[in-house]
Amino acid sequence: MKKIKDNTSIINYNFHHIDISKCRCCKEFSCEEVCFRGVYNVINKEIFPNCVVILEREDFCVKCHLCTTACKKKAIFID
């Protein structure tokens, strides 16, 4: 996981990209709930929500895009 240059708030994984600035105002955590492969985990739900990809599970993703459609903030992108 690495943060891309020019001070943006997008965290890049192998083929998942999450705009964590959009996660900050999320109250639903639908990405974590809808993913049947358990790829996502939302940390700091009460204070400062941040969606992260569980690195050991990223390869289990079948790119069904349920997470991208469930995310009301459109914070998740998949290659």
C-alpha cells in the first residue's frame, strides 16, 4: 500500500484504489458489508472512518464491483 504523490488522498493497492478523504464522512460502511470475499475493513468507524483493503484477501476479489456500487461516496475504484 502506498500513497500516491501530489498529496492526494487516494491509497493504491494492487488493483483497488480508495479515496480516503471520501471515507471520512461515511456512516454506512457498505463496502465492508457488501463484499462477500471479505476484502475490505473499515477502521476507526466511530472517530475517523477509513476503508482499507486486507492485503491477504485482495487476490480473492473477483471484481464484481458490488463495493463500488454500494459505496455512496464513490470512494472505491477497481482496475
